[in-house]
Amino acid sequence: MEKILYSFILILLGLAFGYAIQVLNNKGRIQFVIPELRARKLMQTAALLILSPITIVTSVWISSWNHPKMIALPGIGLFALALGALAAAFFARILSLSRAQTGTYVVSGGFSNLGSLGALFVFIFLGEEGFALVAFYSLFERFFYFLFGFPFARRHSRFYSGSGNKSGSGANRYSSGASSKPEKGSAAAFFRLLIDPYVSVTFLALLSGILLNLSGLPRPEAFGRVNSILIPLSSFILLTSIGMAMRFSRMKQYIKPALIMAGIKSLLVPASAMALAFTFGMQAIAGGLPLRVILILSAMPVGFTSLVPPTIYELDVDLANTNWLISNASLVLVIPVLWIILRYLLP
């Protein structure tokens, strides 16, 4: 129970701190030395390109990842993301959503909060060894986002003509912090992903950790204490940057589809991912640690990155905001259930 309270307190503090900064800035009580958008990007860069690689290297160093069946872990992670998108597409048709709303809804279903929340919950509940597997599970995450999510959103925008060319003044406003422009062809997008710092740095950190693991060199004990600080700190910084960008407007009309989205993310996807995990025998590896990691990460809510495509392609931003808010609010119920399953039901 202490772990649940700790996780909720950290999340609420991070979001509330960021939102308070936003409100105070809007009222003129405080003033940024640099523009707010740049401040948020700097915070995310510090967390993702400095703190996160350190924790990945030092955690993978001591991980028991080298089991033949572990090769299925990133595949299960990709399956969970794809299933969320497919389920969202199905319910978009059932709900008779418009073309723009469908683009938003499918992106919400396919994008999950594996970084700031998923990694944090894995670390709190499973420790460093569990945290090391987060990088394996999410190996294909950004490839899925930029090779499928962004192009799908674009094809549902008013700028898409079907010829591969954009039109309209708003079509070139992509500013998520990554340099990829997925709408110009999958081959080019794939190459840009490989050189994108958020992908390449994470991959290099993962590779470095694996090489250290294989080397047989003992990891200095100090890294355990360092990670116990850096992992929550990284999540806090990311959550603060999210809080600084939270906007609440015209959400009432989207409650029903947002509740269905919360069900997709917290029930359908984890149940299916767990069934697949049992099929691959994840319960027999490292005392079932990969199985527990899959349970937590597959149950994570809509990711903050899902708000980017609807914004840059002028889809339904209010639906995106509502999906994100209600899905993340559902963690109040999801996390205690995960804790019970982890403690009492899993082998």
C-alpha cells in the first residue's frame, strides 16, 4: 500500500507543480526566462536524453534479460500498442465518429504512457531489475508512433489529398521535439527515426547495458542508490512538463468515448497482452518478472504524445485531451488492481 501511495503522490505532485507553473505564468505572477514551449522541451530533453539513458545502462547491467524467450518481449509491447489502435478504430465506427475524430481516437488508442508513468510504476513495484526490462518492452514504441500513428493522423486531416503531398498552412507545424516527418514516405521516416536522438540515445544506452551485462563486470553498488533517485526524478520532470501543458476545455461531450478508451487501455489491452505473454512462457522466466512488467506496461493509460498529432494535423484536440485526462485519471482504480494482481494472483 505504501508503494501505491508513493506513486500517486509523485504523479500528483509532478502534474500539480507543472500546472501551477502554467497558471502563475498566465497570470503574470512569474515569468519564464525562455518561452514556455522551449522550457518544456528542455525539461523533456534532460529527462529523456540525460537521466533516462543513465538509468537504462545501469539497470540493464544487472538484468537477467538473456533468456531466449525474452526476444518476444518487444513484440508483445508492439502488439499491445497495435491492439489499442485497432480497438479504437473499431469503437470509432461503433460511435459514428467523424473522420477527424477517428484519427484522434485511433492515435489515443495506440499511444501509451510507457515513459513517465509505466517506467515509474515498474520501478516502484518491481525494482531495478523490472525497470531494466522497460527498455526491451518499449523497443518498438517510437517506430510505431512515427511510422503508423503520425501518418494515420495525417491521413485523417483536412490537409491530406491522397497524393502524399500536403496543403494548407497548418500542415507543417510539426514541433513535438523529434525531427521525424513521417508523412513523406515510410523509408525516409524509418531512416530519420534511426538518427533521431530520442531513438538512437535510448538504443545506445540499451546496447551499452547489454554489453556491460555480458562482460561479467560487477556493477558498483553506488549505482543502485543513484537509480533510486534518478528514476523518480526523471518521471517527476516529465510529469511537470506535462502539467505545464495541460489544457481543459469542452470535454463534457466526449465523456462516453473517453470512458470506452479507458476501458480499452486498462482492460482489453492488458488482458490480451497477458494472454500472449503466457503463451510465450514469460511466467517461467526470472521468477515471472517479465510477466509482471508486461502487466504493468500494457495497462498504462493514453500517452501524452497522443496530443501531438491531433494538434499538428488539426484533428479533434478536445477529444484527444478528454481521452488523455480520463484514461490517466483511471489509474486511481487501475493501480490498486495491478497491485493486488501482482501480489496475490500471479505465479
